[in-house]
Amino acid sequence: MKKVAVIQDISGFGRCSLTAALPVLSCMGIQVCPVPTAVLTGQTGYPDYRMQDCGRMIGACIDRWSAQGVELDAIYTGFLASGLQGRQVHRFVRAFRRPGTLLLVDPVLGDHGELYPTADEAVVRQMRLLVRQADVITPNLTEACLLADVPYAAVDAAQPRALRMRRIREIGRRLMTPSRQLVVITGIMADHRGSRAVGNLVCMPAGEQMVWTKASGGSYSGTGDLFASALLGGLLCQQDPVKAVRRAARMIEKAAERSFAAGTDPREGVAFETFLKTL
């Protein structure tokens, strides 16, 4: 059975981070080895939450797992509670990355053109360094702009569609490196074939492709975590990258559609549990 270290936070409320990665990867037949970066009462979209920094656990896992001879098929990183944690994650990658170990970085920094409240300049700086090492990255549009050093205003929804999409493709190409396998810029809201849709730009060494799904009318927390988890599972199951992106996006589309119809609080995330079988 393949093993994945998931370096993420865990939130009591809000389907995101480890509460997304654990069920998604487990249902795909992959063992999840959690490395918690923080424990939160609720994800940061709630107006009042408490967070416990768990940075010491990263070092503890490095020490104990190295002594146990742990070998990993993939390392998957997301939310960092501080810049110091970024340096610890670099140490973790150096300790456990071997030839064939896939490194997926979901650069959790912000959304809708703004940084998350926990993402200061130190976190941004460490995330940029971490992304340089990654085989696969899954930024949303805000994070892609931060990583590529492009103003978000250049790609916001107020821009003409053709110009906006061309600039997004340029950002995707900029984030590709000679050694990188895959860049997916997620959650691109746009009109597509006469209706509102969510796009995912898939950039590979061989070229680019857009994967579109229907927008359900709501903006839900944690969908990026669900997407990255399902994508990683697909890649580890040897799925074609575009097929893995499409399957992950369709699962989220179905879950978002049901959540919107049920009036689910967007801060709780999408009710994905009954759609895990689609993976």
C-alpha cells in the first residue's frame, strides 16, 4: 500500500486540510500519515477561531520516522502556520524524499486576491521556496499570482475574458520548470459555453488543457484541499493527469451542487462524503 505524508492543519469545523485528505486518499487505497501543522477550532474563514501551532510535531516526526526507517511514496504539503514551519518542512522533505517520491505542494496562501489571515510575508517567502522543489503544485488563482509575482488585478474577473484567460495561461507556463511534472491552477471562475463555470488550467511539459465544471452558485471553503487530495490520489494510482484533474473536479462539482441545494454554510465546506465513491 502506498504511503503519503500529509503535512497540513486539522480544523474542528470546515471540511478542509487533513479532514479532507484523510478520507479522500484512504478511499483511494492510500495510507495517510498525518503531520499536523496546527489544530484549529474551525477553519480560518470563521470570524472567531483558536489555533494551536503544532510545529514541534514536524521535527518530532522527522526524528522518530527516520529512526523507524519510514519510506514514503509521496509528500503532500499545505497549510503552514508560520515561516518557521516552512523551514521545518524543508527539513522533512530532505529527510524523506527519495527518487520516485512525489512532492505535491498546495501553496495555501490566500484567495479572491487577498492573503489568508495566517499568511504573513514569512509564510509567503517559505512557500515560494518550497514550491521550487515540487513535482506538482495546485495553486488557486490568487496563489498562482503570488508565486509568479503577477498582480492579481491583471487576472481578476473585471478583465476581458480572452485577455484574462491568456494571462492565466502565461502564469501557468511561468510556473512550469524543466523538472516539474504538473501545475494546476484551480478555481478559475468564468463564463463557459454560455453559463457560469469553474475552470482548472492543467499545465504539463507537453502543453496545457482547461478542465471545466459547472458552478453551483456558492463559494465553499476547503474545495482546494479536496481537489489536491483527489488529484494526488489519482496520480499515485497511475491515472493520466488530465483524467485525474477531471475526476477530482467532477466530485467537487457534485458535492457543491448538493451543498448549495441544501443551504449548507459555505464555511463548512462541501458535503463530499457521499461522493467519495466516484473517486
